[in-house]
Amino acid sequence: MRAIRCSFLFPLAFAIVSFYGIRVDAQVGTGTISGMVMDSSGAVVVGALVSITNSRTGVVTSATTNSQGRYVVPDLIVGKYDVQAAKQGFETQVIKQVLLTVGATVVVDCKLAVGQKVTTLTVTEASQVDTTTAEISAFISREQMENLPLNGRNFEQLILLAPGVQPVTSGVQNSFYGRAPSYSISGYRPEGQELLLDGATIQGFWNHGAGNSIIGTSLGVDGIGEFQLLTNSYSARFGGSGSVMNATTRSGTNSFHGSAYEFLRNSVFDARNYFNQAAAPQDPFRQNQFGGTLGGPIVKGRMFFFANYEGVRSLTGKTSIGFVPNDNTRRGVVPCAYAPDLPCNADGTATVPVSSASQAILNLYPKSNVVVPGSPFATVSLQGSQPANEDYGNIRWDYHASEQDNFFARYIIDNGSLTDPFPSTLGLYPEQSRGRNQYLTLGYTKLINPSVLNDARFSFVRTNMRAFTNVSNPALQFFAFYGEDRQDGNITVPGFSQIGPSGFTPDYEIQNTFSLSDGIFWAHGKHSIEAGFEFRRLQNPVRNGFFNDLGWSFPNLESFLEGKPVNPSPPSPPITLIAALPGKANAARSVSD
């Protein structure tokens, strides 16, 4: 399946015009600093040079005030900046430590007095009110990511700090749909959000979760600079339906910085699971989470790098309680109520002739001596181990070629694997899940003149999640299958745990997203105009075994033991056969069928 999405922002239709001050929206993963330069009487100063210096990299970006005394510098990397305004005959004013956050437009006005001295003003506020936009948003800073407790170091959990966000606990979390958490924001569906990283959408096939959904966490919190959650009245450049999570990655600075860590959790410190039977050993749990970061200059003041690695090694014990045939049932001796069409013996049981095909299936059920009195069932407690691994790597490169030209490139790879011992209750078909996500983004910003800036970006995002099982049993290969999606069938008998593989394996969910965008920003007088386009191409070579979920569904135990494909006791539900039609490769049906 392929899809192409194009969106165009034409100047006449989507111009953003402000009559009270210049406003140029920040690019998706960056910010903007704008304002006015006036003299001590309040008159505008035309032709003043405004220099904006990144406090950590030393990169300087300049602008000149126009005929309205206004300036605007868009597409700045998030961080702290020193803003300097100067003109011959006036005092130079420097405003230090201006905090610029992702997606924000910070207004910095300067007043120049006549003279030659330098006036320095230090800004100490950690947050500033954005007076240039009506959007409703919440901002998650780098300090919050570092200091707030995160279970599994999953930065997506910080979304819950925003108002109107609720976790979605309904639905399934498995290899088919993924194990990533889902959120409802402002009452919208959890699949409708747009998740952006440096301006590139990073969602997979099911459009939920920002990371590799194999083990259900979003790694890389040390590589995320900050992010904002937009819920209403945001710019047309953002996609999504109801909300946008807009994140940006960290970049290197003029100083080398690094970190290393490891976190360990172990079940030896935990109490027994309430649902574990007293005689069963405690489910083990071990998890190691480790990694490190390194960032710094390649060429001071011009070229920088930042790299981040994080790994997870986890082992979780799982317990499953199943219902299986007891020893009498395996011989065809069942309570009379379960064989109403056969003579009832003096001991209250009936003897059902067991077919050879049914006997082969009965032998697949685990044996148990925990009998449910007065029934043909026994309960069995099964224990298994669920190993999970994930490796996340991120590297970013920034190059300040000149005051007019800036480049950046960022690549992320995220590999995950998990083996589920109980995709179905009896655990006869352990399921292996594998995932590999790759995110590549390239950006080039060109300052054409002090009033016009162009920003071009290309991104490639590939999400790949697959699930399969390597187990097969000849007793359940009772249909003709074709191709590489071959799998065993399923048996469903009332009262017993289903026997057979998961209904959605094998499953291959691959999505390739190619995105090319270009935006131009023009400040003219009191007004600002923004125009651009985005071209997005989606490829979804998805394949799964949903329609190969073939099997027999029996209405009662007697019919199953006899192995008769007939309805023995109308009006009970008829036997249901889900299988491939003659000459067909799978069980898919059309209206004509």
C-alpha cells in the first residue's frame, strides 16, 4: 500500500500577517527571536545591527532593523542566547541568557540611549510568556527530563504533565498492535496525534507511540533537547488531528560533555505476585538499562556533534493459567451433561469414542492433576520467561558554514526484540517480535537577506515490526496452506483454552516515509509572510497472517472428541470452519464468495 501526501502553503491563502508587530513562526524543531529597537524617547531606530549569539556554541546570527525598527531571526536552535543591539551614536545594549524553547517565538525589545557605553541586561526568568501566538501548548524542558522520575526512562510519560492528557488503557498491546502506550489528548482518538522529531514524523504503521513499540518504551531521553505538546490553535504547518508532540534533539556545544549510567532492577527485592499460586516460584524479573552520551565541537564555533546510546536487557517471568482436559476426558469419559446424545452410565459419566485426529490434539494439551470437580476440565499453571532487548543510537551533526548558511544531519537507529512465551494461554507457540526503526533528517537553512530566510529539509523514516513463531505441530496442520505465511490451525472447544498459534502471526508491518519540505519566511514592514510546501510519500508493504488464522470451532466437547464435522444437537451453534476455499491461498473472502 502506498500513499502520497502533499500540502502547500501559498502566500495569499496562508500568509500570517500581524499589524502590531512582526511575527514569523518558528520552524517545527527550532525557535524565533524577534522584537523592536527604539531610542530613549520611544522612536524606532532604523538600521540597527542586532546580533544573536548562542551561549553554548558561540554561533552568531545577525539581523538589521527595518523601516519600522523591527527585526526577526527565525530558525534558531533551542537554547540560551545573548541579544546585542548596536548603532553608531547610541549605547550598545546586550541582553543575556534569553531562553528560546522549541517552537517558541520570543520577543526581545531593546532601548538604546545616546552615547558610546555598553549596557548589559541579564535575563533570569526560566520561562517567558509567548505573546505572539494563540496556540494552546505545554512545554517539557530539559531540566524536567533530567530530574523527574521516569519508569524505564520513557520520555513519552512526560506527556501526562500536560493538561487534558489521559492514558488509554483499553485495547490490546501485543506484537500485532505494538506495546507502546497510547494517550488521549483533549478527548481525541489516540491514533490521531502527530509525533515530530526535528520536524519529521516518526510514527509507525499504527500511528501511536514515538519509539520502538516492541517492548513499549521510547528510549533516548538523553538525546532529546526538549519538546512541546500542542493541543489547539497551532500553525497549519503541523499535521495531526487534535494534538502534536513536537520534539527536538540535542546538539553539541563548544565544550565537550558526556555521561554514563546504568540502572538495575531485580525481583529478589519484590514481593510475590498476588496471582501466583503458593506452590509456584515467584516470577523472576531482571532489567539492566545502561548507556551514555558525548557531545562537543569538531571545529569550535562552526561544527559540532552529539551522540547518544542506550541499551535495555530485560527478563520477565510470566504465569499463565489454562483449562485443559483431565485424564478421564483424554480417554473419552466425560460427565453426562457434556455428552447429551450418548447413554449415561451408572456413575454419571458417558463414554465418547475418541477419533484418532482428536486424540492427536488431546496429546498437545499440557497434563494436570488439578481437577475441576464435576467437570471434564483441569487447571494448569504454566510459567515462562519473556526476554526483551533494545538498543538505541542517535548521532547529530551541525555545521555553521557562515552567518547565511547552516546545515544539520541527524540519524537514529532503534533495534528491539522480545519473545512472548504466552501469546495464547497454553504457550505452545512462543512468539518472537523484532523491530528496527530508522530516522534520518537533513536540513539546510539559508539567510537570503536580513528579511528573507529559506529552510529546506529532507527526512526518511522507516519503521519495521515483525512477529513470527518457529513452532509447528503436525496434529494442527489439517488444511492445505500455501506460501511463506504457512501456519498451524486453531482448535476452539467451549470451556478449554484455545490451542494453536496466535491469530496474527506471521506479521510484517513495514512503513517507509519520505518527506521533502521547503519554507520561506519574509519580514516586510510590520507584517510577516510565510509560505512553503511539503511532499510526503508513504510505502506500506504490510503482510500478516490474519486471514490465515484457520481452524475448527466446535460447539461442544462431544463433537470435538468424536471429530465429526456435523452439528449433533440443534439448535446449538453450528461448527464453524475458517479455511481456504479450493484453489485459494488463504481464508480471505470476497462478497461473491
